[in-house]
Amino acid sequence: MLPKKRSEKGFTLIELIIVIVILGIIAGVAVPKFIGLASSAKISAARGVGGAIAGSISSEHAQYLLDTTDTYDLAEVLAATTFGGGITSAMVVATSATLITFTYKGTVFTWTYTVQSGETPATITETSGF
């Protein structure tokens, strides 16, 4: 064996193993946390969509109270709703007269739409995906 020169630099095997172990520990803690945050973000996006729809219901109902001949249904509520954050109206669909479906990053969220009755406004209720 040749003697090591003072100018040679590098990592020893033990130093490399310690770095790999530390990276493994960080990955073991960070990955589950990231997955939990991703799921929480999807639910928050869906609740934002629900809030936008509820706001449109309020607006449509206010218009109805001013002119009782101007009733509204789910299709009209969805047409009046403006979504933000990259969510488009094509992602939010009325699959029936009382069911709203929103598909976001592989997860399907649904709400049940209760029709307006006289002065009682329409409502939406979270059904699945939450």
C-alpha cells in the first residue's frame, strides 16, 4: 500500500453510511407527513368548491326574494358559480337534479343538493369523499 498523501481528501466509509442512515430517517418521517398534507389539501380544495357553490346559492336565493317568479335550480346555481385556483366548471358536474360531483386529482367528492322551497333557500350537504 502506498502511503496517503496529505493533499488527498474524501469521505470515509463510516461517514457515507451515517449520511445514508440520516437520509433514511428523514425520508421515513417526511414521506408520511407529505401524504397526509396532500390528502388534506384535496379536502380543502373540495370544501372551497362547496363554499363557492353555497355562495352562488345565496346569490340566487337573494334574487329569488326580490323577484319570486325567478326560481332557480342546480343547473342555474352551477352556471352562476365562479371557481378559482385552477378549478374549472368542467370539474364540477351535476350528475342529477340533486347530486353534485367534483373530481380532483383522482378523488371524487359529492354533495347532495336540496331544492329551494319558498323562502327556504336551497342547500348543499357533503356526501362522500370528505
